[in-house]
Amino acid sequence: MKNVLICNPNSYDIDIYMPYIYGLLRRMCDVDPYLKEELNWSHPIYLNLTPDKLLKDYDLQSIDVLGLSCYTWNRKLNYKIAECVKKANPSCIIIEGGPEPDSEDHPNAYLNKYSLVDIIVKREADHSLPLIMKEIINQTYEYEKIPGLIVNGFGDTGPVVYNRIYPDSIYIRYEDVYTKIANDLISSKKKPVQLLEGDRGCPYQCAFCNKGGYSYKETTFTPIEAIYQDIDWGGRNQVYYVDIINSNYGRFERDVGIAKKLVETKTKYGHPEIAFYSGAKTHAKEMAKILIELKKGGMLQHHLVALQTTNKAALKAANRINMTHEDYLYLAKISAEYDIPACSQFILGLPGDSYEGTIKSFTDVMDMGLFDNFMLFPYQVLPGSLAYTQDYRDKWELKTVVRHNQRQRRKITQKTDHTSETEYLVGCSTFSKETYIKMWTFSAAILAYVGGNITRFLSSYLRLTHDISYIDFYSSFVEDFLTNPEYTFMSDINEKIYEHQHRFVYGDDVDNSFYEFPHHDMNGFRSMFECDEYILISTLLHFDVFKAEFFRYILSKYSHIENIESILKFQTDLVITQDYNLSKTIYVDRNWVDYFNQAKKNLWVGKLDEPTNERKVYLIKQHYSGPNKEYLLKWNDYEGDKRKFEYIEAVVGTMYKRSDRCIFDINEMVLQ
């Protein structure tokens, strides 16, 4: 009998993804009675800790096969674990899989660099893994006969053979293992996350994605009964949320049934609380049904609109197919009708893009009413993607740097612990490195001030009532305000951002050139921030200074607009500042509440008249914020940096989970 250990460390420390890959790999082998009898599967590794802590309960000398599931966030930690196991047992066979190994373009160079790896499984292991295990058990080790591998000392064994087998629920088949994992996480105050895979395969060929390009495009379905069993298991075992990992959830009618089953399960057990997904690119009607079901069940934090860009040249270069403009408007209407926040997702630095294209992409989604929040990802040139190939690099003249992978809330004292390096695109034939920095600055400003709700109402009023376009407002906001030396507070922020961005793009020291950086005004803060968060937090911590410069800029530029001072006061009064102590009074001279409720119904694009002249007094006694009211707005029991920390955690929160950052809910304001 051979002992097998599967290693799949998480990226984060609180919301912990249970090791779905463990069940998949084990089932691939267990369907063969011989392998089921001959293999002993150890409890999987799935936490993100130091190797000594992760391995302390294992007899390393007895591990015969170590399986590493690698991606950008865990590759380095996986290799450290492999080194420990190999040192204790040199005869252990180390098998690496996952999206990260460079098995397509430079496999020999990759194995030369990571020589302790014996076998790389290309793409999917359903066909190859059982054959590998038989070679190990029989001690024949003739891996070169198995297609779909890169074998150390031999090379490529040929194309992948796809043999997907999804006969049942892995959470039920290995219920003892997964139930122990869930219970262990809950008892240690962590939140278990369950992966659900309804189908596998992607019909698209997005150049930036390692599921596209080389990916096997035929879709294979998990039996719907097995999915429902997975969901029921998650409810019974109190998983915090489910992450649906279909490449295009909502592409098939049965996906609506999965949403209904999730809501039914939450109603029955109280869990899972939330559902995440990567939505279909071209199926608006099905997506709308799913949104409505999940919203009614209280399982939706936002609707993720993964459009990446609206720039046609960049879309063409990426082989990307998006929904039509009409479909996006339809989803915006559904989002508004059912009060579902829309979070538009972008990629920074797509080949084919430009500074002007970046501006237009953000303002296009504002014009579609899809701007409750934003997500921004720097372009990673991922192994296995079309962008990784030499032909694509040459065609678009890609300029890249190697940096630690993007990691939200990276700990300052553990900046490089367990993180791996990845390749980022910072220039190409359509934009220079300096233009990349400009694109980044504009994107960060939008995420901070629109996503942070500091300018949302003001810019919407100017767009809806005075026909000042979002593109004109925000182009000027960045170029004439944020980067203007006349406004010293804003200019200082911009200089710090530029210094950081320049280091990321041009720096020689990988360990000092992060995508994120620490906030300079909070010595006790444990986390690093992305540029947009740095801007937003700096603005909030010095809001009076920002407000003075903001008023000066807006009043000088839009002095011809009669109600400009009134809307400015309303916009800034809505911001939750450090002095808020669970009660605040707001005075208005126009009926801005009704105006913006009407604006939301009109998708923020319909023409609106000026708000009526009505002097009103509102009392705010809001105690919580967040889509599920999970952030307590109480920090005045603390002092110094601790007070700042609690304030920022409550008001800014995490971008993936917020659509109401930094402002009061106007519908919780009580008229006096």
C-alpha cells in the first residue's frame, strides 16, 4: 500500500477554501477497485501556515506520493513542503498539477528550476493520475508511456487525454474527511468555504485566462443530483459561503435550479450564507433569473459584471466576447429593481488598451448604471494562457516584470511569506510603461472615489441634470485635481502613488516592488493596501483637508451651476467620518433623497430635473453598514491608531464585499 498526501494551501487565513481537489483526485483513483485497495490517502494539507506547522502531524518518511496543487498564491509554499518531504524520504514521488506549472511552453526549463518535481500533470488528471499510481504501486515507473505528462529526465509524453468522471458528490463520498475539515475550521474561528463545480469546460479563448486558449472546450456536467447533495452537505456543515467555479455560471438553464437549491438550503439550515460565482459572458436572461433568486434568499453581496474592458481593440486582442450593450442595460435594470449592487470588474493593462480606452471603459459602465463598486486586477501573464505563448508576446511586444502575486490585505510583517512570484504585463505595443502608470492612477482614483462613494452623487447629478458626462467629469477630476500641484493634499497623495507605481514597474528588487504598499499614517496597521485603498484611506483619515480642496476645485470649475454648493454639502455630509458616534444630523435645502432614489430607478442615466427646494432635517442613527449589515459602526471606544484601525475596517471593509463603502444609507435617514 502506498501513502498519498495532497497539498493545496490556501491564499487567505480566515475564509478558508476546503480542498476540493483532494476529493477529485482521490475519486479518480477510487473508482478503480485495485487503486482503492492499494492507496492510503492522508488527511490533506489546506491551511496557509509555515511548513513545519503544516507537516508536524505527518510521518514524512512514510509519504510515498506527494501531490502539489499549485497556483500563484501557493507555489512557493508547496515547494518548501516538497523539500521537507523529499529530504525525509528521497524516494517519495512528487507530482505537480494545477494551472501554475509551465507545462505548455517551457517544461524542461521549469523542471530544471524545480528539479525535486518528478512529474507534472498537464491540464487535467482524470486519465493520467490512475495510470501514474499503478506505475508507482507496481514499481515499474514507466511514466513516459502515459500521455499528458512532463516527466523529469524524459520530457513531454504527448497531448492530454480527457476522461472526466463525475459520478457522485465528493463531499458525500468523503464525508468523514470534509466534515472534519469544516468542524476544525469552525472550532478555530475560521470560515469554511465550499467549492461547487456544476460543469467544466469553457467555449471561449480569452488570451489572459489559463482556462481559455489551450483549455478543453467541451462542457462536462456534474450530475445535478450530486450538486444538490454537495449543497445540502454544505448547509448541514455550516459552510460560510459557496464559490461556484463553473467558468460561465448562468450559461445553462439548470444553473437557475442550482441557485434555487442554494436558497432552499440556506432557508433550511441557515447556511451557506453567501454565494459567489463567475457569471456567464453572454447569457443575460439566465443571469437575471439567478440574481433574483439569490437576492431573494439573501445570498448575494453583489452582481459581479466581469467585462474586463469595453475597449473594442483590447477585447479583440484578448479574444474576448462580452454581452451586448442592451444585455448590460437589461442586467442594470434588474439590479436596480431588486436592489442588487453591481460590481464591474476590469483588468489593468490589456494589450490593445490605452489611457483613453481605460477612461472610457470605466465611464461606459457608469453610463450603463453598473457602478456600485469596481474590482481591478493587474494583467498577469499566466502559464497556460495564450498570452504566455511566444507568438502572442511577439505580436503585442509584451513588456513584463516578475513580482509577488497580488494579495489583498498582505501582512506588512510577512510580505514575502509563502507568496509566489508571477509575471505582470506593464507595457506593450499599444501603451508604454509610463502610460501604464497613468492608466493605473486613473483606475485607482475611480475605485477610490466612485467605488468609495466620495463623488458618486455629485457626478451623477452633473450627468443627469446638467449633461456633464462622466468621462468629462472624471478626466478632469484626475488631471486637474488629483495630479494638480495647486491642491497640495491631493498632489501629495499622487506623488506617493507614483513613487510606488514606478517602483512596481521599474524596480529591480522583487521583495520591495509589491502591487500593494503600507499606509504611512497608521503605524499599527497590520495590512498593506492597493493604490485605490491608499487613496481612499488617506482621504478618510484627513477628510477635512480633502473636503476643503475638493470644495475649492468643484466650486471653481462648476460655479455656473446654481445648486453646486448644495449637492457638494449633501455628498460630503453622507461620508461616514471618524467623529461619527452612532448619531448625526444632516440639514438639506433641496430634496436630494428623492432625487437620488429616482436616479437609481432611472439607472443613473435618465435626464432628471433639479431637485425641489425643500429645507429638511434628517437624523442618522445607523449602527451597521455592509450589504448584509455586518460592519458595526463603532470605534469611539478606542484611541490612537487602534481607533483608526477599527474605523477603517468598519467603513472601508474589503472591496470584494462592499458596495456601500464610506457613506450612510440615504434610506435609513429619518426625517425630523
